[in-house]
Amino acid sequence: MLKKALESVISEKESAELISAFDQIGDIIIVRIPDSLLSKKKIIGETLLKEVKIAKSVFYQSSAVEGDFRTRNLEILAGDDKTETEYKEFGCRFVVDVENAFFSPRLSTERERIANLVQDGEVVTNMFAGVGMFSIMAAKKKNCTVYSIDINPVASQLCEKNIELNKLVGKVISINGDASKIVSEKLIDKSDRTLMLLPERSDEFLQSAIDATKSGGIIHYYCHIHADKKSEAGKLSEEHYLQVTPVKSEILGSKIVRPVGPRYYQTVVDVRISK
């Protein structure tokens, strides 16, 4: 439907590229537009707003997600100039701010996978929690305790709001601050399972993840990896982890979370550590 709607504005090839590069989050659409089409961004935005019936806002993502707070710049193309919306996933409700706090709808499968792995009674440390989606989905399913850490105060405030929105079996404790500092001050050897969903800086924070995790506990180590063949990405991630880790580790498995560029992937390696 969208391809047909856009065919009067751009070519079929350009339309296919555009549709693969937009996310719908609640009633907000975010679209990444190649430089060659920027002159048509307004009409693209108006067309998307018209064709996606529940959409109230269309934004052009004018910068990458960057900085310690993991935020991005958005430019309104059509509809309401608001960046906060409600998003639903696997029976949970979340208030998200698509410009001022990290959030990606493209991690939904990974969030469900982690929530299914968490066991009753576990203590989980989520080192880069954003608005708390991994944390809340786990505590919705299991009677666990999740320390949900983020350095961005907007993300931590939204996490607290999202805890209230959902009926949880377990408990989520939202903590605003630098993950390394929080771990060293409060969470040494507390965690049965540690999430480090900051793939571009995972090596930098690996020691903190190890410090937080009990001997015999599990770390979910996310990273970005270059691979000429998609089938090689998981194995290359495992090899990289084993090169950088300072502790004895049993590889439990690895997988591609999502592609992030040509021959470039976000992966996760699940490991059990001994210390």
C-alpha cells in the first residue's frame, strides 16, 4: 500500500529503500531519508501520514543515535510535533520519547528472548536500560528483581512511569547514573544475569558487567561485528568476546540481533562466567 502511495512521489526502487528505513512507534513514524531524496522529505512525510491511518506524526531522523544519553535529532515532516507516545509489546505498555531517550522497536524479538530466559528468583542487572523495556518485560513474566540502570535522566523517569503502567510479577528498581559507578558502589556480585545492551561500547564496560555478576552467573554481551558472510557473525562475536574477557567463560550461544549496516551486525553472546 505504501509503495503504491509513494509511486507518484519517488521511484519504485527509492520507495523500497525508504519503507525499509522507517519505524512506526505507537502513533509516530520515524523515517531515515537518503540525501538524494531530502528535497522531497515534506511530501514523503505528508504521504506517510495520510496512508498510515493511526499515525499522528512523521519525523525525519536527521542524526544518528549518539552520545552518552543515546539520543537523536528528529525533524517534524507532518502531523503533530510531539516525540512522546505509548508503545505496546508482548502485553506490556510503555511510554517512550523517541527523541530524548533510547528506544528501538527493532529489538522486540531479543527482548522477548531475554524475558523467557530469566528465571523466578533471579537478580538481573540491566546496565543500559533505556526506558526499561527489557527490565519490565522480564519482571512481567517472572518473579525476579531487576536493577534497571541508565545515565539519561529522561530515560530513568520514563522507566519509573512504565513500572507503574504495568502489573509486574517481579520488581524493577530504576536507577539513574553511570552503570560502572552504580555497579562498583551497590551491585558487586549481586547479579545472576547481566545485560549490557550498549554494543558500540561493550568492551569498555565488560569489567563492570563481570563485577556485577556472581560466579556462575550469565552475561549477555552485545557487540557490533563486521562479517563478510552473515552466517559468520555469531562465531566472530564469540571469538572477539573470548579475546577481550579477563575471566573464565563458557559460551552458551550467540546470535545476530539485527543488521546495522552492509556486512555489519549487532550480535549477542550469552556466556556463563567463573571467577
